[in-house]
Amino acid sequence: MASWIIQMTVMVLSVFISGGHGKRDKVLYCSACKAIVDELNHSISQVDPKKTINVGGFRLNPDGTMKDKKVPLARSETHLNELLDGVCNSMSDYALYVDPDTQHKQYKRFAPRESGFTGDFPDFKNFQFAGPETTPNPLKFACETLVEELEDDIISLFSQDAEHVHEELCNRVSEYCSDSSHANEEL
């Protein structure tokens, strides 16, 4: 009797586990990837380019000197880790946007940034805002998932000051935007 219960438990768990890794929503994850890049680029641009941080070992050489080097704070691994810790908190400033002409869906930023720049924000009537019944923000969840999975790649790309980070991270590394017809479209 006990072995039958164990077999049934294993079977039920295997069904739930295999079903839990279903196909991810490409629109959601592509938009989350683009939002991460956009938010990190904005945060990096807000840092004073003159600020530096000491990196390297803090061990003394035999002659009594210490070997370290200064790198710009904005693109340092330490600073990028701090930014990644909070990048998903800004996902509440994004909502699903449906292009009225093409009916293409993607998450876009609808709220202005704290710096006061208003920019060209699309018309609010084309946004679909989630109601209070969807308290766990799906874009925030996708963001947290991507940050967890791609943390090393994100830090590597941003610390190297790579060009076209959107394409590299979202198209090549994560492949969430690779088959999108609007893969290069900015948020």
C-alpha cells in the first residue's frame, strides 16, 4: 500500500514539474529583456562619469605596495550588481501596448522618469493596464526570472560597454526577441 502511494505521488509530481516549464510568453519576456536594458542604460547614464571605484586584490606585494586599479563606477561589476538588484522594481511603470495599426503587442514604459524628462509617450488609450486582481505583475516576474538566469551575461555586456546591448542580450543570448518582427524597436 505504501509503495502505491509513493508511486502515485512521484507520478503526480512529475506531471506538475514537467508542466511547470511550459512555453514562455515571447512578448512578455522580450519586453522584459528590453525593459531591463533600457532601465540599466538609464541608471548608468545618471552616474557621474568622473566617479571611479578601486578594483582588484587588496593584497600587499612583497615590496609593500598594493596593486589595484580604478575603473569608472557606472560600469563596474559592483555597481551593476546593485542596479540589477532593483531593476525589476521599475516594471510597474510599464504596461502592455497594442499598436493601433499593426496590432503588435509589447510592454512599453508609460510613466515618465524621475528626472523630469517627459519624452514622447504613446497615447494612453493604446495601453492595457492590469487590474488589481493581477497583483503579481507578470512583467516584474519575467524581469526577475531573466535577471536570475542571465545575470552574468548582463553584467558582462554592460561592463564591456558593448554596443547594441538590446540585440546582443535579447536576440542572441536569451533569444526571446530573435523571431520578433519588431526585435530592434525601442521601448
